[in-house]
Amino acid sequence: MAASGLWTVVADFFSAFGDDLLSDAKTECSAELVADLLCLRNAPGKAGARDAAGRLVEATKPGGAGWTHVCQREIHVLALLAAAIVAFEDGAFMKGMRDVDMAVILGCPPGFSSPLIAALDDECRAAYTPPSGNDGAMMLPSARQVLPADQRQALLGRDSGAQEIPAAADLTPSNFKAEYYKTERPVLIKDDPDVQAWGAMARWGDLSYFAKEFGWRTVPTELGVKREGTWREAESLLGDFVKRLVDYAPGDPDAHPPAYLAQHELLSQLPKLDADCPELALATVAAGEAPLRNCWIGTPDTVTELHRDSYDNLFVQVVGSKYVRLYAPKHARQLYVNRRGTSGTSAQGNCSELLCEAEDYDKHPLAKDVPYLEAILTPGDVLFIPEGWFHYLRAVTPSISVNHWF
């Protein structure tokens, strides 16, 4: 598509959201910002609109407390799309793709982002040089391996109240629905035929696949460890991020902090990956909308702290191994659930204060004797976590997982 045709994306955005966007902007934003917004609407593609796009991106960047009104987020997404078109016109294709990806990460509907991605993708592919690991390879040795027995023994059964999650195989959707979904019982599902047929099981252990096919795409990542006070958010090219998995050196947090792409709709952002892991038949047992699927990719030592969700969850381990722990909903009072906060994960009121595997029972005495279920997930495993069950996960090796919320 010619650059001039790409400006129709901006016009379409205004057609869909413009009246409300402008109305809210006039009450929530500065007069200068509103003037730039009007310039973008009235003269897309003209010199004034090109300049306005850059100013709007900067003016609507979220501060430490985030946006104060939803219109600021929407204007930021629109400005990123316009900035991407400007970058395309200027031949700055990598910058343009980053701008589009940032808009996608912030929730831009595919109808607006897809034309820009299509225009930029081949140019970026030609300009991008994929990274390689320290030895020139990017194959994860743990991709299809089961943990050695001594490592499993060190992880399981450390507390008297620990029991392994019940396992089952050859579950049909009707059996799964009757025996586990309806009764809200966790189960570790082995040898699910849908998962065994996934292209992801064959391809995703070689991280050069991600680097070569999507390395120039920007993704949201987390670096460091929350419980150690070193956690921060950072955007990264996917190629640079997967190289962190290959080069990760435990015990060197300054040079190689744990890195996590967590709870991200990567399959929507990169539809070719979606074809590698079609929706599970087991996830169709609940009537209603299609499952919401997220990817979780991380180095060893990446942690999802103890929390509960308002969805049922089918969690598929694709690459590597994870240690997982489950607590029944009836133990919520003993798990010191945070009251609703005003920001971050605490705003959902679903997180426990308990630090699993590093419990402080002087601080949380009620949690000491709470029983839990545990398991080590290995490639091909599907864990059913019923709605309301508290769960904690830690990557034991480099790890890739895909979950279905339904």
C-alpha cells in the first residue's frame, strides 16, 4: 500500500471514535493537544499532521501514575499509528513497526493496526539481523526434556501438607466437563491430542524461529524479581528478548536479570504463532465467548506470585519446566489476600501476600498449615486451574507456556 493510502487508518480511527474522543479531550486535555488532534483529523498526511503526530505521542505518554482519563490512552494509540505512517514515509521502517506494536500492546484493534503491519513487515524483515546465542545456536536443551529425578525430588513434597495434583490422560471434552470443570477440581492432563498436534511443540524450542520470523517486533517484558525489589517493565524486540533466554546465567542478576514476557496476547499480535497452537477442544466446554489466550515466556527463576483469577484456566506447558502450587479457594483468609488497592495487581484484590517457597510464617502464621497441591509441568502438560483457585508458578528452566482463560 502506498503511504498516502495508509493515512486512511487515521481517518477510520476518527470515524469510529472521533466524536467522543474530541469531546473528552476538550475537558481532559490541554488546548494545544486538542489543536494537534484536530490537525490530525482535518489534514491527515499533510506536513502539519505529521508534526502533530509526534507531539501527540510525547504529550500523551503515561506518567508514573498512568493516564488520568481513558481518552489520553486512546489519543496515544492514535498518535502512535500516525507516527508509524510518518516513519514509513521517511523510510524508518523499524521505528514505524515499533510504534504500531506499542499501539497493539495498548489494545489497538487489529482493523487499524493490520494495514500498517502489512506495509512495514517485509521492509523490517529485510533490514533486521537476527541475534544468535553465545555458541551461535538458539536451541533450548530443556525444550522437550523431563527434569531428572533428583531435581523433581528436591522440588516436591517439601511440606507435610503438600500433595501432587491428580493427573489424568485421554480426557474427552465431555469427560473433562463432567469430572473436573463442573466439580471445580484441578487436574494435570497428560497426552492431550490437541497439544500433541501443535506446531508449537515441534518449533518453539528453537528460539531462532522467533528471532528469524518475528525478531523485529516489539513486546512488553519484565526484568528482575518483584519480591527482591529489582522488578521493572521494559519493551524489547522479540529477537533480543529470546536471546536473553539463551544467554541467561543464574546468579548474575546485574548482567542477566530474570526476564519475563508475561500474560501477553502474543498470538493475537503475531497471527502466524496462533496457527502453531490452535484453541484446545477442552476449552470449549463453557458456552460463551472464545477463550482469551496469553503467552508466558521466561528465563529460569521467573515467578508468577500467588493469586487467583475470575476465569477457569487451561495452562499448557510448551517448552521447559515449571513448578506450580495450588491452594483451594476456601483457604483465602489464611493466605492473606490483599485488599483492593488503587493501582497495579493489587487493584484486583486477588493477590496473596504469601511468598511461596520463601514463606515467613512469623508474618503469616495462619498460612503455615494450609495444604496445597503441587506439580512440575513439563512439555505437553495441560493444567486445569478452576476459577478462584490460588496458584503460584516458577520457571525451573527456560520456559514457554500458553494459557486459555474461559
